[in-house]
Amino acid sequence: MELTQSRTINAPPAGVWSALNDPAVLKACIPGCESLDRVTDTEWRVVVATRIGPVQARFSGKVELADVTPPVGYTLKFEGQGGAAGFASGEARVGLAPSGVGTLLSYTANARVGGKIAQLGSRLVDGAAAKLADDFFTRFAERVVPPPVEIATAAPALATAYVFPPGRSWVRYAALAGIALVLGLLYYYRGR
């Protein structure tokens, strides 16, 4: 099975690279991840619970990093055992490239599965893999991209930041008169 996808993330490459190497961020983004522990700088232990069609499994395995080129990309080699459900192994090449104000994150993954999972059929397994990848990148983008500034919290600061210059109080009165006129017209037409 091969899966290729790319996503634009509205964060600089250095920030995306840092998040891709942060176990806490990855654990929060990987669907069903129960644990993700760094063993060395290039090896992690992982436990993931997932469901593929009628088969529910808890995979324990390892992830190794190879061809590490910060902040451009790396190759992930993974293998996991799911008991009676089977096994999964493979590798994924992850690349980062500047894209406007963000980062284009692309990957190509090749995986092999065996056991009960392999008996489910490639369409079901491919669909489940694509959904897991989509869920991961959706969560990852939400976690990496800073939340937008809320207008409601910015409005009071703007309202108090502007002070009318001396001798220009007529502007303030004209604005108040305009607001009163609009309110009067609304009241008049609502009553008709």
C-alpha cells in the first residue's frame, strides 16, 4: 500500500519541524495513541489502539528516524505488532518546504500489513489508513497554527486607543447625532 499526500500548514518550516519532533504534540495528534516515548534521538517506542473495519487492535512498536535533514525532512521507518490482529511495517518520507507564509508538508508512505488486517482487503485498509492520516494532519495543523486573534478582545483596545485631538469635540457630537438619527429612523420604520 502506498499513500501520498501534502498539506499546507500556516506556520513557518522551523515551527512545523519542531512540532514534528515533539513527542507531546505527536501523541496528541496521532489518533488512538496511548504512548510515545523517545528511546534515543532517532528511535521512539509507540503504542496505538485503532480499529480497521471489524478488527480492533492495540499495536506496540517502534519508529526510527533516518536521513534526518532539519528542517527539510526525514524518513520514518516503523514496525508494530498487534497480536492476533496482525502486524504493520513500512516507511514514510516526510518533507517540508516553504510555501507563501506557511509550510508545505508532504509525505509518501509505503506499508505492509499481515494477519487479520491483511485479510480485510486493500480497499478497507487503504481507506482506514487515509482516514488516520487525514485525522493526524487535521489535528497537527490545529495544534501548530496559532489561534486567530479574536476581534471582540481587540475592539476595546481600539476603542480606548483613539483620543480625539483638542478642539475636535464636534466630531464626537456629530457621530453621536448620526447614531441617534439612525436609531430614530429604525424606530420609526419598525413602528409602521
